[in-house]
Amino acid sequence: MSSPVAAYESFLVSHLSAISTIESSLRSLTWFLPGRFKDAELASESLAASLNMVSLYHDTLLTSLAKDKKPVIPPTPHMRYTRAWSDKSAIYKWAARSLEAVRHCELVIEMLLRRKYGKQGAWRGVVGLEFLKAVLRLVLLRVTSRPIISPLLPERDIQMPDDIYNAKPELPAPIETPAHLQNNRVAANKLPVTPAQAADINGYLLPKALKVTAVREARALVPKVSGTAALSEIVSILRPLIYVLSLTYSKSPSLPYLVSLFLDFLSRRLRPSTLPFSASSEILANEYSRRDRQLALYLFKGPVWRDFTRPRLEGFAMRTENIPLVNLLSALVRDWVPLIDEYYYYTAT
């Protein structure tokens, strides 16, 4: 008789696509819960955190099930990199899972502390969480000697059921040479190839050619950092902790914002201008692009939020509250603006 865990694993693998769809639908629902009823934001974030933790468990389970199976469809470079470090370093696996769990639950923890211990107690919890996250990131940097990427664990591969891994690709039947041509020694005349035909051939063959990432050792898909590049990574890791500490002790409302913005640009300036092994640095390039996009969140922090972004969002909500369909967006804005004012982790990076 199979155990409940084994039965659940079998159910998960057999219905992976449906489970992923349900998780995604419930996660989208959490965007519209705030403001619907009392403590709706806590219910929304509790649901989101629970879904994220369940997804983390599912991803870990699926990764372990697929460890000894060779997929027909090659894994992405990110999946190869994170899976290799998780398999070969217990410290990396422990620190990465802990950091992802903290990231999923940090907003719920802040809300619960706010209700039980007040604003000051919640803020002490925020400082403690940022300190823990900085320690975990420094541990990961020490173990890998490489930049901290996000996410730290292999992303879910929807095509993970056994039939995908055990499937054998159908090969076309070989074309037999006609009998009257088998002994033909006369070279055939070469047909001219037009530029359009050559482009079609190249377009078909190039995606099937092996890339550097396909043959490079998985843990080397992200280059090591040293010198100014390592300093850039340390500044990026410590910036959130410095920001919350400056918010705690600074009497100026603008100084913490400016310090955090300066550290972000300093970290960006210290990055290597050109990535080594650019053909195999796709993961690192994507990570740097993600960090650059997160700079937009400074529009929702500090004096820029109070004096620029919030007044414009509130004005938009007032102007469109009577316009059909658009008023749905204005209602969403009105529900979310107070939450950005109240909680740090809604706009934390």
C-alpha cells in the first residue's frame, strides 16, 4: 500500500498542468481582495504566501523526481545552474530555500506583527528580516563566489510527467534509394540555391545548433565575481539593510531614500562593463536587467511617493471613478494606495 506522500507525488505529476493553472488563478485573485472586507489585505497576503510556499514545495518535489531522468526538451540555463548548485552544495540548498521562504512570507509577517505589537514592533521585525536576508545572501555569495540570482531555486518545468521524460522522439522513416540509382556513379548536377532558400535553411538549422551554454559545466554558467564586481554584489546585498536602518535612526525624511538610491547606482556602476564569456552569461544578463527594472519602485518610496506619485494616482482615481470599466482600475488604485503607505514590503526590493 502506497504512503500518502507517494500518492500525492503521483497525483502532482499526473495533474501538474491543472495544478499550475489553479495556483496561477488564485494568485491573480489576491490582487483584487484588498479593500473588499475587513482585514482583506491580511487574507490576501496570507493566501499569496500559502500559495508561494506550496509552489516552493511542489518545485522542490518535482526537481527531486526529475533528478535521474533525462528530459527530451533540454532544461533552461537557469534551471541547470540552480539545480547543479542545489544538488552539489547542501549549504546553498539550505540558504536558498530559507531565503525564498522568507521572501514569500515577509509581508504577512509584517502585517501580523503590526496587529499584535503595533508599528514599532512591526518595524523591528522588518529590520530583523532584512538582517536575516542579508546574512543568507552573503552565505550564498561565499559559497558560489557568483552574483545572487533570482529565483535561487529551479523554476518549475510544466513538462515534467514521466511520459515526457520517457518519451522517444519519432524519427522519420529512412527514404530508400531507388534500385536504378543505387549503382549510379555519375555526379548529379547541383541545383542553384537562392538567397531566400539559404535563409530558410539557416533559420531552421541555427536554433538546433549547440550553444556554449549547452556544453559548459552547469555551475559555471554564471561567471565568478572578484574585485569591483564582488564589491558591487556586496553593496547590492547590504543596501536593503542599510535602508531600513537609516529609516530607523535618521531624522531626515529624504536621507534614507537618497542613501538607498545612491547605493543602487553605486552597485550598478561597479558592475563589469562587459560580461566575460558573453555567450554563456545569459543568466547574469537577465539578473542585471531585473535589478535595473526594480529601480522603478523608487517611484513608490519616500519623498517621490509622497510628493509626486501618490498625488497623481489619487487624482487619476478621482477623475475616472465615474467612467465605466475604467472605474474598476481607479477602485483598485484607491485600495492599494493606503497599503503602500502602511507596509514596507509592498514596495521593497
